[in-house]
Amino acid sequence: MPPADGLPLVLRALDDIESASRALRGATAMSWSSGAADRFRAALDEAHGSVHGVLVAVERTVQPVAAADLGTGGL
């Protein structure tokens, strides 16, 4: 990857994270109730926490990557 191409990849990652969050929210829309449903909801909560952690990490890269792109003549 050329050094000046970082920001578009980071922005694409943010879009992918939003898609994953939307899918997780959609998966929680269920009316059934059982032990399996409770475990499923717990797994969804855990997945949502993981996706949120990735979001925070990627958001922290936006400014440094943008600065690096500018420093190499990108953007």
C-alpha cells in the first residue's frame, strides 16, 4: 500500500464497523424467549462490546493517518 493511501482505508473500516453494528442491532430484534435466546443475547452483547472496542481503536487512527497522508503528499 502506498503511504498516501491510508485514510481511505481507515474510513472504509469505519463504514464496515457501522455495518457490523447495524447487523448486531438487527439480530437483537427477536421475540422468542428461552435459555438459548438468553445465551444468544449475551453473545450479541459481547459482540457489540467487541465491535465498539474496534470502533474506538479505528477512530483513534483517523487523525494520525490523515496527518501521515498529508505529510507524504496524499489527500
